[in-house]
Amino acid sequence: MKKVCLIVLALSALILSACASASTPTSIPTISLDNNNSSPSTQSSDANSVSASAVIVPVNDAQLSFSSVGRVTAVNVKVGDKVTAGQMLVKLDTTILEAKVKEAEAGVLAADAQIRYLNRLATDPLHYESAAADLARAQALLESAKATLATQSTLTAPFDGTIVSVDINPAETVVPGQVVIVLGDLSKYQIETTDLSERDVTRVQVGQSANVFIEALGEEFSGKVTDIDRVSSTLGGDVVYKVTIDLDKQPQGLLWGMSADVQIETAK
Amino acid sequence: MKSFYRSMLLSLTLLLALFVKPALAAQNGSVAASAVVVPAQITELGFMTSALVKEISVKEGDEVTAGQTLVLLNTPEAEYNVTAAEAALRSALGEEKVQSYRRIKDRRNGKVFFDVVPPEVRQIAHAHVEQAQASLEEAQAILAQSTLVAPHDATVAFVKVVPGEYVEQNQVIVTLATLHTLQLETTDLSERDITKVKIGSPVNISIEASNESITGKVIGISPRANTVGGDVVFKVTIAFDKQPENLLWGMTAEVTIEE
């Protein structure tokens, strides 16, 4: 009697653990050569095709950050805003940089007055040349200060796109390289595989056609391989290569990060 | 034999629960998800310089108003630089005055003249005053970086340092949050459901802590997915139609977004 109980308990534990592991993501593609039915949602690579999981990403995206330390005075955009190239997104406090420009301007004035004075007195060329060099130096300092003010204090959009994330608020500080805004051109998406193994990548070539099943839309779309990574990356111990696929037609309702299953036709 | 049936029943109900739960998640046309209560705005304040903390004038829970001083750093060199720049400005101003009063003795045709200083010399003196003025502004701006002030009215949510501690550049010292304006952010809304969610969609909210059912509206959909435990999820932001009392940051809620 006890034995039966134990067996039942062990069985139910087994079933439960099987369920649990089924809900965690499986990333390693399995190659089953005998499987000839090409259902796009199941991951199977056969002699004529290579299957992989993929993710939807914009063709063009940028992680924007400042090149200097500063305190933010204004954040002009929020997530979802559409921006155009050159539009100002974030502004830093410029009190110090403005003071530096003013200082350099005064320096130019002083050097300029000195050279006019020497010119009027018709002094010896040596003094004059020295003053001319001083003026050139002061002007260079001014240009440098102005360029610093213009380039380091504002973050502008490098291309037309949509604001995808804003990780900064007014009054917060930034350091060089800290990503404060992610911008993406959400008008055009492409598909990037995440788990295409090294065993399959040799059969994939640029120009091959692919079927892309987008889970969120529940629909299949056609596309073409446009790029294959030249360097591998590793995914949970597997060596994988990122393959990029362009969709023949951009479907409505795509969002950055949605997942897809792709099947690349390798036999042609 | 009884215990056999009992364990069989137990495992069956467990299995059933596992399969039925996801089916409950999305019922006819609406989208269900878990969500968490967050402030509408969180500001994480830090310093641009690294120094010792001199004074902290607020504590967690305090209501602060825009412009109020929160934390002061100990930066004697910045203070000294301001004093030095002030002195340099006074000196330049004095020099400018001297040049404007100065007369130069000159003899022309046997007569003695007292000429004013050439205009260029006075212009140079004036340019030096402007330079000193700009230097002082710069030194003052650097000194001002040692003070942290509240950028807007808010509640102090966290204070991460005590006086005497050393803070690094860009380290978060004080977190301000608008606790009077809270909203919800979903944590597990799947990519399969996101296409049904639209900005402005009405939402039924069930707050677990107070066992209350209230309504709200979708005000934001993240354009980019996150992955949570291998699942692709999208963050959806929901505003309350009327914010309930006693709601705290971090409380959980179940939301049903109507299509």
C-alpha cells in the first residue's frame, strides 16, 4: 500500500517537474532530419530548411548619451514621442560653459586692443608678432569654448525616429557614456535570429527566402536573408550566429522585441 | 487504498490548476495582467563632484518644495576659489579705475601736456574686468554644484547617505517621488496580448492590499519589449480615474484591460 502511494507521488512529481521545465524557454534548436512537414511554429531544421527563434528589431536604433558630466535642466521628450533629426532632446545646465565663453570673449577683446595699440604706435615687428600670436590664441580659446557649449550641452536626435526609453529626469546628473535616451526608427523593422546554431549557419546564405511566423500577430510573413554575422556569439553555452532577415512587406502592429519563428529555405 | 485516491486527486487538481491558470488570464476580448503601483515621477538626485557630505537637511518622508536645499557637500577648495575670484575682480576693477584717472606727462613744442591714457590701454583694463567677472561666475557655479536642491515639489523617498560620508560623482543620494500622483505599471503583459491594448482603453483594477476594485485608463505602452524569465512582455502604464486612499508605492494589483 505504502509502495503504491510512493509511486503515485513520484509520478506526480515527475509530471509536475516536466510541466515546470516546459514553461521555461528552450533556446537550443534541435535538428531532426526525418521531419519533413514544414510547420513554421515548431522549431525543426531539415535538409531543405533551417529554423530558428528570432526577435523583431528596428533597422535603425541609437543609444544616446552625453560626452561630458553635467546636470540636466530639461528633458523635452517622453516615451513614444516622434522626433526629427536634429531635434533637441535633453539639455544640460550650461552656466559654467557660458561663463567660459564670456571669459574667452573678454580675452579676445584684450588681445585685440593690445594689437591695435601696438599698430598705432608703429612698434617694432617683434612685439607686434607676439601680440598677433596672443590674439590668435585668444580666438582659438573662444572657438573651443563655443564649440564645447554647442556640442556638449545638448543631446539631439541623430535621425528621424520614436523615443523608446527615457532614463533621465530634470535635475539628475549624467556622466559620459551613460545611456539616457534610446531612439529607434520604428517605421521599419527587421528580424534577427537569436539561436541559429553554428551547425546550421553554413547552409544559410544572403538572399535566401525565409518564412517568418510572428507569434503576437499569429501570422506568417515572407522575407529574405540580408546579413549573416561574421562573428559568433554564445547563448547558454551554444555557439550561435545572428542572421538578419528583411520582411518583404512591413506588417502593421509590430513592436520592438516581439518574438518570431523563422524558417530559412536553404535548398534552392 | 484511501490514501492512494487522495494522492491521485491531489496530483490531478495540481495539474488542473497549472493548465487552467493561463487560460483564465485572457478571457473574451480583455487582457489581464499583474501590475505594480509606482509614482508618476521619480527623480534620482546626485552630485557631479566627489566629496564628503557636510549636511543633510531632509529625511525620508519629508515633503519638499522646489528650490529647497537637500544636501550640502564639504568643498573648501570651491569656496576658496570663489573668494579668490572675488578678489581678482576687485583688483581688475581698481586697475580699470586707475587707468581712467591716470594722466601721462608729455612735452610738445616746449609745453607740458597731461594726456589721458591711450584708449586701447583702457579697453584692455576693461576687458580684464569682464574676464574676472566671468571667472567669478564660473567659480560660483562650481561652488553651487556642492548644494543639492529640490527641482520640484515632491516627497523624499530615500536618503542614501549620512553626514561625513564620501559620495561619488553621479551616485544617487536622494530619491524624490511624487507620491500624491501614483500610477500602475504592468509586469507580465505578454506580446500575444499587447496588440489588443490601446492608449485610452478602460481598465478594471483590483488592488490586492485593500481588496478594492477601481477603474483607470491606459496612458502609455512601451514601444520596446522586456524579457521576464524568458517571456517577452511589454510595460503598459495605467492612470487611476480616481486615486484611492492609502495606496503605497510597490503595492500589487491585478488589471483587466478592456479592448
